[in-house]
Amino acid sequence: MASFSSAAVTATLKLHEHSRKYSPSSYPTEKGQSISFQKSQRFTNLDFREALSLTREGTEEVEQSFYFQLLQQCKGECSNSDTQIVHGHAMKTGAHEDVYIMSFLVNVYAKCGNMDDARKVFDNMPRRNVVAWTMLIAGYAQNSLPKHGVDVFQEMLHAGSYPSAYTLAAVINACASSYSLKLGDQFHAYTIKYHVEFDTNVGNALCSLYSKCGRLEYALKAFRRIREKNVVSWTSAVSACGDNGAAVKGLKLFLEMISENINPNEFTLTSVLSQCCGMQSLEFGRQVRTLCVKFGYESNLHVRNSLLYLYIKNGCIGEAQRLFNGMDDVSLVTWNAMIAGHAQMMELTKDNLSAWESGSEALKYFSKLNRSGTKPDLYTFSSVLSICSRIVALEQGEQIHAQIMKAGFLSDVIVGTSLVNMYNKCGSIERASKAFLEMSTRTMILWTSLITGFSQHGMSQQALHLFEDMRLTRVKPNAVTFVGVLAACGHAGMLSQAHNYFEIMQKKYKITPVMDHYEIMVDMFVRLGRLEQALNFIKKMNCVPRESIWSIFIAGCRNHGNLELGFYAAEQLLSLKPKDTETYVLLLNMYHSAGRFEDVSRARKMMKEENVGKLKDWSWISIKYKVYSFETNDKTHLESSRICKSLEDLLAKAKSLGYEMLESVEILDEEEGEKTSSPTIYHSEKLAITFGLENLPSFSPVRVVKSTLLCTDSHNFIKYVSTLSGREIIVRDSKRLHKFVNGKCSCGNFYGLL
């Protein structure tokens, strides 16, 4: 940002004698000169296009007012080409000597975003008034060239011209655009010295400056000093509160504004609705909507988009859809809001089935967006890729990948990271690696995404090699990166390396371990059968172990037959009064297999006290863009008899290879009886996989999403099925991705099984 000598400026700076009398758009005339804004009789009956055509072809002199009317139309349409036609005619007729026409031309070029021509017009003016200087400064500020605006202000002072209050407002806005608080403070001092701090435009500019620089208190002081506050003043103050995390104060200011009988404009209303959204104040927002109707802004696109976000943020997806369906004009912001809203609902759901339903709805909106002719942006692509990741929608993800390439967004870091993550979550680590290699810029998040992907797919060496490559490129890892690194060590049973990375994380990178790091370390100990070490590690943690830590430990105790430690861990787990149904299933299975039926009853009683419901086990598979869902013992499917027959055939073949079916505890509602165990042959994921094997091409992987954790029996069974079918079978349960290939699973046959 340009700076200048305070002494030099103070000596030079004076205010134009009409500094508060005229606005830059009113163009005050010099003494003795008058301007008529009446149309020339020659052009009375011409519309804009006819007049423009005549201007392009002719060299006849016209009245000054004719240029103003044509330029005003060009400005309204932001038409640079039309402006150049009018400019050309002015040059032919000698009107370029008129300072007022040229000053307005500077303003119009700036409005059209053509600052090069605006500057040329300004430089070629025979003389310059304060309006011309102000227009050029304001144009640079509005076109994201604030430094140039400040430079022009310096030129103005050196040329001996005196700024008006509007000029000071324009240059303060330039400081606000560049977040230059120090320079803005200097201009504020000048406004005080020349007694224009109370001017409406100056006060509005100061309010904006201090708001953007994070000085809310100063912004509101500048607002309070304005003597004649207009709607822009109030909007600036209300928006300042919202932008600086003071939504309550902003809403109070809005109420004060209404009580002062100042009618809000669309910018006021969108700011207030955004603050309601941030506070999740739905009721206040609904009252604001009533005001939108009252003041005629209900159909305004920006206001409607803000209302849409308000409903979505508060989980009112039905109201959002009704509002969306009633909109005649839909912008990309609107589409993105609906897609993001359903993505948000995915995160708020308690199970994978509900998440899938919200995600599918989001993808439908994305398809509608494409059919509407609106082009998606980076935000759209990032959102839909995240949705595909969550619901394992690989086919849709591949189509979106192709669309991204066509749109030229593949090099964008955020989109590229979302793409790598999508392929990871959908079980296609090869395509994730390819997408990673295609990225010219690799951020820490991108490196972390692929490291985690390799780890989840059981490719420990690749994950660790990639981490070392990351360190060589001097990209600093974060806590999530080390989750992937430690998990890679855990899958490979590399205990000493894991300890080494655990130390590096804390000592070299100053990262304090969090629960995810502890979980992985405990998981690694129990994988290796080192249960005593695992327990000692848990006891030495610098935080209270949560349910997941004890669940991992209990699963390890069951796998290694150490029920004594398992029962101890169970007591620790029950003392936390867990709320998760799957946690109780783990405990009930352990107690039931050990014949400890009193403990089974105790756990059931605690479930009732904690209002823990029945385990809702659903699985679904997508085939040719149609989704088929199954629940355990599902007999409602049209092909259920054929599916069950095929599953039984698979079971027989698996048994011939050594598979032994296990029983698991089934949590039933009280009125359903006392049954505590059930055969696992018709579990939902088995039905979904069988259906996929029969209906997908023989070379196609089978991808299934499950709403709960895989049980040990199903995990064992799917390993045999992957061998029998020669297929790659991918199951995403409520905790992780399982990729079965030739009888082996990427999870290492342990983590998180019921």
C-alpha cells in the first residue's frame, strides 16, 4: 500500500469549497456555464439503440445532455463496447474538451471495469475538476486496485487540486479495500481537521474501513458521529456487527433503524438474515421475512438466497425446498445453497441410511443445476465430491471428475483435494493416486488425504514413503497427517516406528496428541496381543479415555481370549454411561459368549435408562444409478427368495473352504421378547453383496454402504466371498472402509468389529 509524507500532505490538503454541497454524480457547473439535460429535438423520438447507431455513424454535434443520457444507459448496462462508441463520437465532435462529459466518461468506464480507458480519458482531459479526480479514485477502489486510488489522491494533491468530502470518502474506501488501517487513520485525521467527519459519505466510508480492519468499536463510533444517517449508514453499521462476530448487536441496531423509520434495502436485509443464520435465530429471521414482504424485497434474489441459507442452517429443509420451488430466478448461489444444505443434513444424521438419502437429494439438485444451463463453480464441485465421498457414489464421482476436467478446474487445490478424498472414500486408491500426481500444487491437506487413503487401504509402506516425501518437500504435517501415519504403522504392526513417529509428532512438530492418536496406538497394541501394554498406555494418557478407546480394548480382549481384562474394560466403559447402540452390542456379545447373563441383563437395564434404541441395520448398493436397500432378514424385496437362495449357496461354498458361522446378540424392543442371539446369515450387507454379485458385470467391484459396524461373522464371510467370486468387495460401515480382495481386508481383520 502506498504511503505518503504526512507533513507534505498536511501542508497541501484543503477541501474543495463545495465539498459538502455537491455529490460526484451531480456535476456542478462552473460559474456562467449551464447544462441542459433536455434531449436534442433531432433525437427526441429515438430509443437508445437507434441513438447509439446514429452516434456510431455520424459526426454531427449534439447537445451535451445527449451524451449524458447515452452514457447513463451504458453505465446501467455496464456495456464497455457501447461506452467506447459514445467516446468515439465525442472525440470526433470535439466534445472531449468538455470536462463534465469526460468526468462522467471516467465514471462509466470505471463502472464497466475498464480502468485502463478510464485513466486514458482522465490523462487526456484539458483540465480536471474535483469530480474527475474523485471518479478516478473511486473507480480504482471499486475495481480492486486500491493502491492506484491512493496514488491518484497523491497526484491530486501535488497538482494543487482540493479534495471534497466525496474525494476523502473515495480514498478511505480505497484504504478499506486494501485493509490499510494505518493509512486510513491518517485520512480519518484529515476529516477531523477539516470538520467533515460527520459527513454522511465520509462516515459511511470510515465505518466500512474500521469494520474491515476488525475495529468494530471504531466503526460504530464513526457511524454514531454521522449527522444525517441514510440507509447506507445503517446498513454499514449493521453489516459491521455481522462481519465482526457481534450478531446480537447487529440485530439490535437493525431494530433501532426500523424504529427510526429508516426503510432497509436489500443489502440491509441480506446482512440481517445472514446474522440470524449465524445465530440460528429462526424466529427473528421469520420476522425479517415479513419485513421483506412489506418493503417489496421478497422476490429479490439476494434476499431469497439469504432466507434459503437461514432455513437450511436451522435444519428446515422442507421450508427451504418450498422457497426454492417458488423462485422464478435462480442463481448459482441458490443452487449451491440447496446442495450445501443437503450436505449439511448428511452430517447431522445419526446413521448412514439417512445420510445417503440427504446425499442423493443433493446430487439430484446438482443434476438439475446442470440441466438448467448454469455452470457449476469450484464451490459446487467441492461440495458434490464431498457428498459422493460420504455415500460412496463412485459412478457419479467419476462423471463429476470428467466435468471438472472439461470446465478447467482440475488444477484448483480445493477441488483436487476433494477429488483425491472422493476416490479414497469410494475405495479406488489407484485413481486417488493418479489425481494426486496430476496436481501441480500440493498442500498439506492434499498430502494428508492420500497418506490417509493409503493407510485405510492397508498400504502401509506407500503411506509412510509418501509421508517422508512430504517432509522432504518441507510441507509441515498437522495432527490429522499423523493419524494417517500412525494408522499405517498399526496396520503393518510396526510398533517401534509408531513410537518413533509419536515422539516426532510431539517433539519436532509440537503437536499435542488427541484422542484419535491414542485410539490408533491402543489399536496397535491390541492387534499385536500386547494387552497389558495397551492398558498401561491408556492409564498414562493425558486425557480421560472416551468410549471408543475402551471399545477397541474390549474387542482386542475378545479376539485374544483375555476375558478378565475385557470385563475390567467393560466396567470402565459402563461407568461412562455410553449412548451408542453399537457399544452395547459389543458388550452384550462379550457377556453372552462368556455366559455372564447377569451382566447381559445389567447392560440391557442401562440401555433402557440411557434411552439407547434398537440397532438399525441397513445396507444399500447402487446399480445403474438406482439404489437398492436391504435390512437384516429382509423379505420385502421383490427378489428376496432368489437373493436368499443365492446367499445360502454362497454360504455352503464358504463353509467348504473353512468358514464357520457365528451368532451375535440382537437388540430387540422390549415387547419383541427376550431373544438375545440370532443367526447372522441374513445380515443386511450379505443380502446387498449377494444382490450386487448377481446384477453387476462380472468385472465390476461390489460397493456396499452399511449403517452400522460390520460384525465379526460378516467380516469373515465376505473374505471368503471375495475369494470365491474373484471380485473386489468394498463395504463402508459406520466407522471405516473395508476393501476385500482375494480373502484379505484392508482393515487388517481387526479394527472396529462387533
